[in-house]
Amino acid sequence: MRHVLNRVALLLLLSAPSAAARADDFATRYFDEGRGVFSFAKVVDRVLPSVVQITIIATSDPAKAKTARGAHNDDQKGERTIGTGSGVIIDAQKGYVLTNNHVVTADDNLPAGTRLRFKVGLRDGREFPGDVVGRDELTDVALLRIPAEDLAAIDIIDSGSLEVGDLVLAIGYPLGLDQTVTMGVVSGLRRHLSDKSLQDFIQTDAAVNHGNSGGPLIDSRGRLVGLNSSIANPYGEGNIGLNFAVPTRIAMEVTAQLARYGTVHRGRIGIAAEDLTPPLAKAIGAPVPRGALIREVEPDMPAAQAGLRADDIVIRAGESEILSAADLRNIIGLTETGESIALSFYRDGREQSLTITIPAAAGVATAAPPQKPGKTERKTDEVSLFGATFAEMPPDHPLRGKAEGVVVIVVSAGSPAEAQGLKPGDLVESVNKKPTRDLAAFQEAVGGAAEAVAMRVVRGGTVRIAVFARTKNG
């Protein structure tokens, strides 16, 4: 088979002065001398330990569970496995697993009151409960945390380096099978499938099916470039060569906020925009063929205050080129509240620029960064009760100076805290009407409860009461 390698080297040598060096590198990296074949086996073998299977288990009322049909692993607690997905370890020290939001979200068809818990299986056979650190519906990204050591995290690069024609591999657990690898090329970039989400999909023909969701899309060097998310098939179920993956450029921006706050902080700047297409540009005499055409600017909103006007054509946001309204929507939606965006735009044929600061969303609670799991002593600035972890209000909390309390940073799937509706980012103002200004006051109030613990919880400007039964063990 050596003659095959020689032909590859000759072709590369004829194409560029440095091609011989590239041919040698290609041979070293991908040619298996012993078997005489080109292979990505070494690359895949390095990545597989970071790919996990996520099993979704629904817990419902035992009496109702007895009537369920077609359920797997039913038991006395009314538990049943309702599906599987994939994920990828992105931080071995903290136990962070990246997956899709739709993998960890309850189906609308499940009975009311059904709770989900997640089991994360590793390649080496170990299994761990997966706690949802945070999730984001608009980008279909979710972050789990597992209490495990000796994990292998995947290498990650900016998906902005991708080009159409690049070779990629999709890895996951499709159709209930064990780890599966498929190969294809990047067949499209910046795909937008819906105006209701923040999307900038990588399109590839690497085959994926149900169960692949949340698994990694990697480049030929084994680096994460995307998160396999959806299949486009107007003819029914299954793969037809159109797989869409959330690019790391979006996924990692969202993950940073989920790890810090448990949610994503977004603010509105008060604009409505549409795509500037070449025909529209010609019709209105625009100096550029593509961009985001501002159709409406709400008065007294950040965009208006910064000086943006209707009919402005936005062509750049920071260093990112804006080719459509979706591009602008993505940039705004991925910019954390309190940060600023520099916009370049055309007005009356002249290029201009301005800066808009994304306003903080009123009543949005934040949380301190989750701590490393595993066999370590719990930090004194965290308290775990009822399947949730609570921490002091951080200095950058938007309600600092306006309210006092402790914040929820992690909620375990299937726990009493989840059943009562607690979510990461919630602010607990009081317990049994006793103010919980800090963790000490919170612990004292909970410890003094005789039978029930009633928490006054603030989320997004609304207030609700979560009630827990008091037991000997907390």
C-alpha cells in the first residue's frame, strides 16, 4: 500500500512548494504502516473517553406508573427510562458535561408532575448522576455536572476557523447503540432554521440519528467544533445527509454563563430588523448587498439612546461580519448583560459606528460558580439541602443593594428541590418568614424549622413559595 502514499505525496508536492512537508505530516498522522491503510482510529481513540451517554429517567406517581405501557425499567418508584442522548466532557476537573437542552428537557406529552433525572455513562463503564447546572432553550445548550474523578476532557477550538469542505466526524450513541463514529464534511455554515432561536448552525453530511443529540462534532485532529443538535428530514425519520450542529463559538459563550449563573443573561436593545438581500439592496440603493436592515427602533430603549435609527444597515458587530438579521440577533443574544457592542452601519450611504450597552434584565438572579465535585470537602460558602446547593449572593448580583438572600447554584435532577420548581439562579429571601440575609441565617432558619421549610423564592421579578418537609437528615 506504500504506493498509495507515494501518489498522495506526489500530488501534494506538485500543488505547492511546502506540500512535501505536508504530505509527510499527513502520512505520520493518518497512515497506519502496519495495516497499510489511512485511518482516523488514533484520533477517535483519543476522543472516545470524553463522549458520554445520557439516559433520561422519568419519575411519576407510582399509581399512575402502573398503567404505563411500553416503559422500560419500571420499578416501585414509578421510574422508567424514556430516552437517551449523548454529551461530551469539556472540563475534567469540574466534571462538566456539555449536551443539548432538548436532551434534558421534559417532553410535553409526559404527565403533569413528572420529574426527570439523568444517568451519565462513561466509556469505561462507570455511571454517575448528572445534575443540571443550567440550560438555554434559545441555543439548545445545556450543562451537566457529574461527581466523578479521572475524567478525560475533549480539546476545544473556535468553530470560526471552519470552512465548507473541512472533514468532520460525529460521535455519539445513536438508536440505543454503543459509541458510534460517522464521517463527513462541512457542507454549509451559518445556517438558520428558525427565527425563534439563536442559531448559527454548522451543516454537515456526517450521519446522525436519534440519540446522537448532544454528542461532539470534531475536526480531523479530534478537536470539538460543534454539538450535534438536529436532523433536517422533511420526508420522515432518520438521516438524509443534513445534520446541524451548534458551533463552539455559540456553545462555549453560553456555557460560560451557565457555569457562572446557572442561566443566560440577555437584554433587549429595542430593534426589529430584516435581512438585507441583494434584490432589496438594489431596490433601495444600498451600498452593500447584505446586512441587517433596521426596520424599527423602540423609543427610550438602548438602541435609540445610542443613536441607531430605522433604515440603518448594520454590517458589523465588533469583529463579526453581519450578513443577515439572524447574525445581528445572535450577537445581541450572546452578549452578556452589562457588556457593550460596537456596531458599524451605513446611513445615507456613509459608514458610521456607535456602541450599545446591553441592559441588565430586571430581577434576574445570578449564582456563584459551581465548585469542583468529587472526593473533596464541601466549601463553607455552600450549603446543600433538599437536592439543591445554595451560596452567598455574589458581588455582581443585579439585586445587590435591592434585596438580600442566598442563591441556588445547582439543582439535582429528581430531587425534592426540582419537584418544588427550584432552578439555578433563584434567590431565596426568607425561610418560614425569617430573612435569610446570608448562609448563616439561611442555615439557622432551616435548622429551626420543626415540620416544614417554606422558602420565599424570587425569580425574574416574580415571587413563589417552595415548601419542603423537614426530616432528621435535613
